[in-house]
Amino acid sequence: MLSKYLVIYKREIMSLILPFKALRPSIDKANDVIAPPYDVLDSNEAREMAKNKPYSFLHISKPEIDLGKEINFNDESVYKKGAENLKNFIKDGVLFQDKNECLYLYEITLENKTQTGFGCIASIEAYNNNTIKKHEFTTPIKEDDRVLNIKELETQTGPVLLAYKQNSFIKKLLEENKKGDPVYSVIGPDSSQHKIWPIEDKLEINKIVSEVNSMGKLYIADGHHRSAAASRVSEERKKSANNKNSKSHNFFLSVAFPHSEMNILDYNRIILGLNNYSPDELLNNINKNFMINKMSSSFKPIQNNEFGMFLDNAWYKLNLKENITIKDDPVTSLDVSILHDLIISPLLGIEDERRDERINFVGGARGVEELEKRVKHGKYDIAFSLFPTPIEALFKVADADKVMPPKSTWFEPKLLDGLLSHKIND
């Protein structure tokens, strides 16, 4: 009886993932090319980071840095500049495309913690059918930005971060394919080390693809705007006669890791205004649902149902009172939901955290000190620090076909832009 791994993959067969011909940096230019994800930097930060770095991928992912500061990030000229820069990078040999379809063994190490997964392209059909599961809504303006970016570049330049439930067979396969020196070994701005080994052997590729398909589902950890935009572009291109022979646009660029190796940090809140409450009045109302303890220094929660709050130049620890009943639901029971339902919405008057301009979000990598700084020296009046959302909670929400509140998870370390890109006009 033939092993299931001897069934060679075909593009016509629906698959969760497939190998692809990556657009990637020449080995001698990799350190010059790599950049943080486009959405963790604002335009000014990107300009500063790319200064005197003509090969930085930021010239492609945030091309407004090459235009006047008065140009909006989503101006038509920005996308055209990105396409021009990408074309020049390829012409000058800074980037090249592999001749054969590969998977790309991807290893990241940060502070002695290592996660090992693989780069691939993931099925938009599976995404649309919710076999590749989502857990967040997208913001329209950000999704539109990625649509225009992909269409103009005809390339997906930011990998979607996927998670799969720990699988010992895939772990074994990846270890077996980690042969010799990696083609890339680069250090990101956050001091994380990124290593990549292309997997070219078709039989080895088929083993991994088949095992992933047998899982039946994958989870989007980070990159909902990128995957949603890829789906929209795919639908548009299906309607065009010029794209009938191309299937690359039916997949989106991804890197997948086992859930047990992934690291989620807190995703904190800063808010403008106290909704006409004085600090003392707000504290009195919060005290109805939370035990409040004033702290002598900044506070980072160490358990569920615990929150830090910076208000009126003081830090407080908030613990949900034992007599407060929270519905046993995968979304309602999340700390981000508890904070929203008991404080942010009823007391601070923010109903929709996706659209209300009075609220902003700060990833845990910046530390709780950043929250204090934003309130003391910025335009915000109150900040909340949260305990990180466990990845198992993400799975429960996604499996229930429900959606988390916005900015519930911050994955660290981040994938780098520039190491792997996916052309959709093949």
C-alpha cells in the first residue's frame, strides 16, 4: 500500500498550503534588505530607519518615505513608487525569484527562545471557506491599503503569520531538512535572529504539505489585513481574462509555526478623555466591579482578570471582584472583553474600538513604561495594561467561528519583511 506521502501534490487540488517560487534577497544583500513589518512603523519611523539604506525593503513596503512628507500613505503615487522600487530592486539583482517551487524552513530565535516553522503560500479558497480560521475583524482603510499595494506591485510582500497545533511529525520533518548552513541568517531590529533553509526536494515538500492538509485547519495569528486583501485581489483577478492561466493569485504569502513555540505578548490600551468623569469619580465607578490597589510603580498584570491602570499620574492594580459573573463564552471571557464591557464602553463611552479615534493600542514589546509616557507626554488621559491572551483562547474563539475584540494579541518576535515575497502574476 502506497504511503499517503507518495501522492505528489498538484496545483489543481485544493490544499491548505503549497510551495512557491519566492522572491527573495541576494545573499550578500539580505542584511541590507530586511525590514520590520510595514504595520509596526509609522511613516516617520520608517523614514528614519531607511535613511542611508537604499536597499531597505521599506522603500517597497512603505514607499511614502521616498515622497514628500505631505503625501498620505494611501495616495496613488505611493503605490506606484513602491512598484517602481520593486522593479528596480529586481533589475539591480537585489531581489531574485527562485526557479523551483520550495517550502522555506524558517527559524526565529529571540532571548534564547526558538520557533521553527516554514514559509509557504496558503489557499485563499480555504481562507474563504474558513478552513484557515480568522479571529479578528479588519479595519476598512487598512485593508484597502493592502489591496492597492498588492495590485500595484503584483506581489505579496508581507507574510501572514499562521499557527498550527503542535505536530510531532512536522517537527521531525523540519529538523531533518535543517541541513547545513542556512541561506540567510540575519538579525532583526529587535535583536531576533532569522534563519531560512529552502526545502527543494519534492518528496520532502509533499510530506509536509500532506501532513498539514491532514490537520484540516490552520489559524491566522497575525496578518488579517494582508489575508483579507489577498482574498479581494484574487476575486478581482479571477474575473479578468488576462489571469485565467495564472493561479498564484489564489494563494497568500504565509509563514506557519506550531502553537506551542509561539509567543503572545500583551496588547495594551491608551484612551483620550475620561468621558466627563473626574479621576475620583471614575475610580468610584470602577470600584463597583474591581478591587483597586494603588501601586508605587508601573504595574504589569501577572494573571487573568487582572489589569493595570495609569490614571492621574498614578498606577493602580485592578482585580475583578469574585462576585462578578462573566458569561462562559470564548469571547466574553477574554480579558480584553472584560475590560471593554466593564470599563471602556460603559464608563469611557467607547463602543467600537475599531473605529473610535479616542482609543489607541500599544504592543507589549514596548513595555508598560510606554503607556505611562504616552499619557504623561502625549494626548492621552488613561492607559490600561493587560495580561497576554493565551493562544489556546485564540483557537477557541476561531473554532467557534467568533471574533475577538480588536488588538487582542501581539505576537513577538515579528516576521521580517523582505526575506520572502510572493509574485502573483506567474
